[in-house]
Amino acid sequence: MNSKAVKLLIVDDDEDDFYLTSEYLKEIPSKQFDIVWASSFNDGVKHLSHSKFDLCFFDFRLGVKTGIDLLKAVIEMGINTPVILFTGKGDKQVDNEAMRLGAMDYLVKTDLDAEKLDRCIRYALERADAVKRLRENETRLKSIFEQMKEAIVLKSTEGLIFYYNKTAYELLGFENSDTSNLSFRNFFADHDDYRRFKQILEINNSIENYDIWMVNKSGERVLCSLSGSKQNDSEGNIYYLIVIQDITSRKKLERDRLLAEKSASTARLARTLAHEVRNPLTNIHLSLDQLDPELPDEDLKLFTDIIRRNSLRINTLITELLESFKPQETVLTSISIIELIERALSEALDRINLKKITLVKNFGEDCTLNLDQSKIKIAFLNLIINAIEAMEAEKGILTILTSIRNDYFLVTIKDNGVGISQENLNRLFEPYFTLKTNGLGLGLAATLTILQSHNARVEVDSQLGVGTTFTIAFPLLKDR
């Protein structure tokens, strides 16, 4: 500051006081000042609107208006110039109000001299420089937060959100006006998860990679990994910094990879078992062919017939098992997915009517994809029939939805049936695993194979006593 003149605005309606202040400023040896005088409130606003100053002196009394009013106007104009307030006598209330609004200092005119002005100006400029750096750091950090792929949320000890970044806004989907009374707990699908999360965070002061299901304002469930830490603001108040990662896609990819590996491993095991079982079956059939003519008693042939029938049954089961793992040879034709859904529904209509199931269809924008019509229709039909059989007669609601999201055409088949436990959910697509009394357990295995041959993904969400939702995601054509 020594080599550069300080551009200073003095807003004072008393010309004598202005000249007196100017004389004091001239007595300060370490600084040079470029002084501009404004004799009224409006004149001060005009100067501030058109010029940039290093420092401002506002007199408290400016006719009808006050220096506090001018300070508020400066704030509304977005001007960050440091301000020092002058008054004719000390007033603690005015002092507090000025400092609350951001004034750098408060001086009583009757106590004014060159030394006090020098000290006050030096303090104000140093503090203004420090505030400027803090604001720059705040802007820089805010910019970093806004550009982060992770969602950032700041919440109070009561759980109210008072800051969030752009990613959090997009992930949780709340409106700007909501944040005044928005509880972080409302975005947990299970409130017990929030209670455990909060308890761990309060006891350990931090938490890392806490995986839970969150739900946005649209009701969509999102699998998230939460990390958080306890923080203190400048006044010692405790708040929590929460970092939220959307791991839904990652978990889906991991699950699809594990499912594919599991399916491939089971297929290899099935082929090995089929080979090992069919060898002795062949020997059994050859032995029966040799034995039958040698049996004189027709009653004994009854037992050989039983052996033959059951051997054929075993061979049929092995063939069905191998077929469920056999890569589906697809014959692709361009067709509307909604049309295929309607075809599958028409074949299941008798079952729907017999059980008096309520059918709800909510089809969004249709699209045409290259699909094997017969096989995709079988896949839809298997899922629809499973949903019908899981529901109670006259109380069942079968809901079928379609939508387009993120380059995928989504088909959702939802029932309000008995639901599936988490343990059984993990085995749902295994061959010969079934929850039906008379089922073979090959329908869903075949459905998965069909969908995988079309590069489609299938997701299952279920709760016991609530129902089950299957969501199939077909990749859209690139040139669509």
C-alpha cells in the first residue's frame, strides 16, 4: 500500500467534518490517499455505482438516511469495499448493527485523530484483504464441490440439510425451496438405516463406505455409499459433512458379472454331470435291451419297464438342463416392444381373468428394436405368469410400465404378491430352483438366457408380503 495511493470515498453531509477528516489523513506519513467526497446518501450510491474504491468512510447521519442504510445498499449492490462507520457519539447498538452488516470498524468523530485513523485504516485494509482471500477460497471450494461427481450434503445435528452441491440436487431430486426444512432422514429408504448411520457417525465422529438404499423425491430407490465426518463452524457449532456416491450402476455391473460367471460355472458343471450321467444311462438301456428277451416271467418285465421309463425321465431332465444353458440362437427382426408385451399379455389373459387380477398398464413412449420376437415374448410371458401365480385371487394387481431412461428402454413388471426373501432372491435364476409346488425351476433360467442373448439386463426388487418388481433394460439402438 505504501507505493500505491489508497482510493478512498468519504460520504459525509458535513463539509467541515470532511475537511477535518482529510487533514487527519494527510498527517499519516506511511500512506498516500486519493480522496473522493460524497455529500449525501444518493451521491454516495452514485460514486459507488460508477467507481471502485479501496476503502469507504460513511457518516452515520446522512439527512433522512443513515450510514447503516448506505451499508445495506452497498451489500445489495454486491460491492465488497471495506467500510468504516463514523458517528458523532458512541452508540453500542449502532456499533453492533454496523459490525453485523460487515463494517470493518466504527469510530467516534470526537475521538478522531491521525493515529487512530492510521491504525483503523491499516486494520480495515488487512482485514479486507483477509476476507477477500477467504471469499476466493470459498468460491474455489464451492466450485470444486459443484464439479464433484460425488454428492455433498451438510446437515445439522438435528438432521436438517443446509447445503448441497449440484450432484446432490440431481441425485436426491429436491427443490431449492425445500432446504429450509429438509431432513436428511427423509432420503433413507429404511429409517432404521438412518438411525444406525447417525449413531455410528455420532459415536466415531466419522463413517466410511456405509452402503444403504436412498430414495429421491420421485420415489426412485438408489443404492449409495455414504462417508461422513463431524465438523465445527467458527462459532463452535457442530455439523456433519456427508459425501454420497451413487453405486447403483457399479453394483449392477458387479451383480451382472457375478451372475454371468455363476451361470457359466453352473453350465460347465451341468455339461460335465450330463456327460457323466448319460454314460451309465446308456449302459442301463443296453442292459435292459439284452435282459428283456431273457425274462420268462411277464411280471418281472414290469420292473424293467419302470427302470426304462425313469431312465428316459432322467435323460429328459438332463436335456432340459442343458437347453436352459444353451446360448440362444436369435433371429432378429425390427418390432415394437410394447407390441410384444401386448402379445404376451393376450396369452396370459385367461389366467388374469380366472384369478380376477387387476391389470394396470402405463406405457410411455414406444420404440422399435431388433429382437427375436418369439423368444422375447416367452421371456415376458414367463415373468407375467410368475407374477400372476404369486398373487392372491381377487386381490392381485399386476402393473406393467415402460419408459426410456439413459439410452435404455425399461420394462417393469410389478406384482403385489407374497414377495421373495433376500436369500431366495440371490438364487432366483438358478436352474431347478423354484418356490412353486409343481415347478421345475427352468422358466427364469431360460428367461435370463434369452435376455442376455439380447444384451438386456434384468433387475429384481422384492419384499416379503409386499410384492416383487422385475425391471428389464433393453439397450436402445445407437442411431435412434
